[in-house]
Amino acid sequence: MSLSGKTIVAGSPAEEQEEAPAAKKATRDDEPIRVRARDGEEVTMSREVARLAGHLKDLMDDASSEDGVYPVPVVTASTLRALVRMPEMLGALMHRMEQCQNKSFEELRYEGYASNPLSPSSDEHSLSQLVEHVEGALFLDAPMLLKHNQSVIASRVNGKNADELRALLGAGSDFEGAELEAALAESAFLPEGYEALQQHGAASSTAPPAPLRQPSLSGVPATTDAREAALGMVDVATLCELKGVNRFWRALSRRVLCSRLCRGRGQPAPTHLEEITDLDVELLIEAGRPWDTALAGRMLPGLARLHGYGFVVDVAKVRAANLAVQEANHFGGGPFGGFGAFGAGAPEPFASFLLLRGTAKAALDSCISGDGEAPLKLIITAVACAGSGVACGIPVQHMREDTMTELDLREKGLRGPAAMLISYFIPANGGLTKISLAGNKLGEEGTKAICEALKQNKILKELDLSGYVGSNIGGVAGAKHVAGMLGVNSALTKLSLAWNKLKEEGTKAICEALKQNKTLKELDLSGHNNIGREVGAKHVADMLGVNSALTVANLLGNQLDVESTKMLAEVAKQKGISLCGIQRDQATADFCNKSLQPPDAIMLASDLSQVIVTGVLTSLDLSNNSLCRVNRSTYTAEGITAIADALRVNCALTEAR
């Protein structure tokens, strides 16, 4: 036979015989079968779909059907119908991926994930049905169905806090006393068998705890494996919040977390602290819980290895390594981003990335196995978890063991990585009440790390982040991180941001946060043009008019105009606030050689006129300033006159220069 001049020859009988079984198999795969669920309902599906479940495949291959029906008495009909949908959803996903091949990331982000038929948002099953599907998928050995339902559950719960989760799950709380706070504060790696003393808050009560109703996530009595599998894609941060739902969820979350974070290769999940030998620190860091790595070094006596980012850290080797000696570094706090031997003029991107150098770097590198250079996060984690003595100029062992009440690292040349290391310890410390990082170059990233840590800390009272030459915190960007922290932290009472070039934008962010803050009493915003001059002064005045906690707001040296300082002085007098940093119990004030200008004199006069501010002040030194001079040829007596008027009514002062 010919077509367009070409001859077509029919296949040989042998070839036809080879094609026949394949055609028969294709026809057989399309043949429907019936599967009977546990409630007796029968669900029809093709053999091809049934082969997506290992259990059904085995039934079809190994046994004949019962009246043309394959029974699965453990699985619900809803689960079987969900299995039937899998090929359709997978086909739609593949089609969607083909459509997206030539689209930019921005276009895909604009169109959104919801248009994807496999998107968790497209699944309208209830949480209890989803857990049924997980249990059914485990029984059926259907990995595609399992992963889909895990992703849907994760999309429903990820990012929610304990209260939101409790409402979503329809669960009641059986925590008593400080038990809830302890559950939320505990380390992510704690095994189910762990019991801390503070978690026996209900011990004083002789009455048994109220019975806990069955959580609605398990609408049917699911197996333990099914409940754990249902949380298989829930992120670490949310699992930690789940601990705060009630005791049942705390126990379940502990099992899932400990298995995910601490299970050694080929080993069962630990059930006690002493059994933990391995820890996945990457999961902790990416969940925003780096401080747990420092706690692990304190709490896990058998810890041998840290895993993360494709590397393994030998904990025993890190403990034995000498990280204090750094050849060719001329250490001044510099190994973690300090100036060191490279000097203050080192290029910023280079200087901010430097870590340990010389013998200290070589010692730490020998503790880490993996291809290439270990990432900064992992190196900091290794030091925080197991570093001995002093590392990078920071007393890491004392901080990890929580034996310090004050940390003074002023003018050590510290940069972002050093701040990151310090931040790993802050939430893990119960005794540290005062930190000074003044005069360093922490930058935005270092400031962000410190502020994120302080959102978790309820102990630290005093923090000094003041600059010296240039901003310590990274200017406006760093100020916004500080503002975010002030909106959450309820422990700090004293904060210095002097000489940080906050500008108007940074000052506004700080002031907006302080309108809600009820604990900070002393704030230092002094320094050369620190707050953005007159516009910044307006933000400060508005904040002072609302804030009910501040007693000191030091604004000296900001080169404000007279009108702005008068505005601030008026608010300060109404609220009993010092604008010059004078404490209410301070007997001596030394402002000698502070480059004070006439506007500063108006703020000084405000302080001196208030008995509540300077009622115990007996000695004042204002020498070597320019309280009258505006410039080389212009003078004004307004500021010094205001001080003289204030001194007339001040009955406590006995000495003034």
C-alpha cells in the first residue's frame, strides 16, 4: 500500500504478538475496579489509579476480588475518592508547569498559587477528614495522597500562634499555673519524656486535671503514627506553638520535633535528653530559634554531632578547640567582623564577613566536615553550642552556662557576625540583665539579630547600642529593627541609641513603638543630628505626650532650633521628664566639654526647673560649652537666661560651674 509515494509494510506476525500483551495491559489498566470502604460504600476507580496505592496493587496482583470488589475495611470512602483525584490533579499540575515555563517569577507570583489544582487551598476537606486521609494513605501505602494531605494540613496551621491553633483545632487547654508559659518557652528539641520542675506547676493542687476532650484534628480515633504523619510538613516554629495548645498537643509536638531534629541515622527517636546525640541545627536556625543551639550545648550531655547545610560538626572537637588565640589578627574583638589586622579601612563587605582567623579558624575548621566552606550560620552555631572559654572576644562558655549578669563589650570592633553570636545566647540567659555593645559597628544585620533575640528575652533590663564615629546599629534600617523589638519586649527599662544617625525616619519608627511600650523608663537619643532635627523632634514630642513610662529622654546635641526645644521642654515639664539624661536620684551632673549649644541650654533649664527631675541634684558642671554662642559672630542669651531662671527656683543645687 502506498501513500504520497511511500510504501507501508505491515508488521510481521512476531511483532503483532509482542504488541498484543502491551495493548491488553493498557486495556486492563483502564478497566474499573470497585473498592469497598470501611463504612460499606464502594468506590470505583481504574486499575491504574489503584496501583498508586501499594496495598491495592498487592491485592490486585496477589488475590482475586470478592464479588468483583476489593475490601479495605480500615479506609474511609472519602479517602478513596481523594485517591481517585490524584492523577487528575497531577495532570493539571504538569499542564500548569508547562504553562509557567516561559513566565517570569514576578508573573507567577502575581497569578498566585491558588490557581494550581494541587494547591492546598484547593482542598476543602476538614482537618478531621484530612487526618483520616493521612491514616488511609499510610494503610494503602499511597505516598502521593499522603504528601498532598500533609501539605494541606501544613497550609492550614503554619504561621499560627498557640491561641489561633487552639481555636482552629477546637481544643481546650488543661494547663495550670505557669505551665502554658513554660510549654511555649521550652526548647524545640525536648523529648516527650522530659519533665522540668517548672512544669509541675499544678503539683500544689490535689485535684486531678480536668479531662481533655478529643482534639478535632482526630475526628476518628487515629493511630499515633497517623497523628504524627499528619504533622509531617508542619514547620518547626508552628510545632513549637502547638505545644501551647494543651498537654496532649505538647506531647505530640515533642514527639514530632524530637524525631525530626534529633533522630540519628538508623536510630529510633530519643525519648530522654541523655539519649540525644545528634541535632539538626539548620532546622532550628531557619525556624528562627538559633538560641536553642546554645541551650543544646548546656542541656544535652551526650550531644556528639550538629548537622546542617550539608555539614557535620564534631561537638567534642569544638569543645577542645582553642578559639581564643588568633595569629596575625591583633584582636580587638575583630575576628567576628571586627577591624583586626586589616584596620578600620577594610572594605565593608569584606570586613563584615570575616570570621575567625589564623589558628582559631584552623582549629574550628578541623571540627567541621563537608564540602567547601561552612556557612556563617553554622560556624556561629558551633561556637555557641560548644565553644570553650572566650571565643572572638566573647565569653561564650559563661554565656552558655548562664553565669553572667552583665556583659560589657564596648568599643571592641565587633560587627554583624559577633552580634549574631551574642544573640544566640540572649534568650537562653536567665541572669543577664545588662549588655553594652556601644561603640562597635554592628550594622543592620547585627542589630536585627540582637533585636530578634530580645523579642524572646524577658530578663534583660539595660541595653547600650550607642555609636561613636558613625552609626553602630546601621542607621535608619537598624532603627526599624529596634522599633520592632520595642513593640514586643516588655522587660527593657533602659536603652541608649545615642550617636546612631537615626534621622527622621528612624526616629519616627522608634517613637511609634514607644507610644505603646509601657516598660522603658530611660531613652538616650543624644548625639550630633541624631534624630533628624526639627521633624524628628516633633515625633519625639508627640511620643512623650502619650508614653506613660519614660522618665528620661536624653536629646542633647541634636542641633535643634529654639522653637523645637521649647516644644519639647513644654511637654517634658507636663510629664516630669528629663531631656538631658539626669536621673531622679542623681546628685552630680557633669556636662563639661559636651559641645552644648543654646538650644541644649533650654532643655537643661527644663530639667533644672523640675523638682521631680533634679530635686536631689547638688552639683552641676556646664563649663567649656557654647551655651550662648550660635556661631563665631552670633550670640544669644536665651538659653543661659533660661538656666539662670531655673536655678532661682532650684533649692537643692549647692554647686554650679
